Amino acid sequence: MTENKTFGEMMQELEHIVKQLDDDQISLESSLELYQKGMALSKSCEATLKDAEEKVAKLIENEEDLSDESES
């Protein structure tokens, strides 16, 4: 479902789901379906952010290692 979507696309879809869930006219069944889809999107966004954080941490670590080597 979310495998080929960018983080921005997933966030936009999540925002759309939240707006739909705010609608008082939506059925219980539709609400549950949207909630499940929203939770899956939320988990995908969280995983994407965690992956990005790990990449940034590695880049910073590599930069520090290179800086330490050049000072020696």
C-alpha cells in the first residue's frame, strides 16, 4: 500500500484521512476502515523517519571520523 509513496505523499494521505474521520456523516464501517489505513500510514511514516534519522546519524559519525583523522 505505502511501499512506493514518498513521505510527503503519505503525510498528505494521512491528512486527508483525518479530515474524512472528522466528518460526522461518515459511517462506522468507513471510519474503522479509514482508521486502519491511517494507522498503517502512520507506521510507514514513522519507519521512514527512523530510517532518515539513522542515515543522518551515520553521516554525522562519518564526518566526525574524517575530522578526527585530518587533525591527527
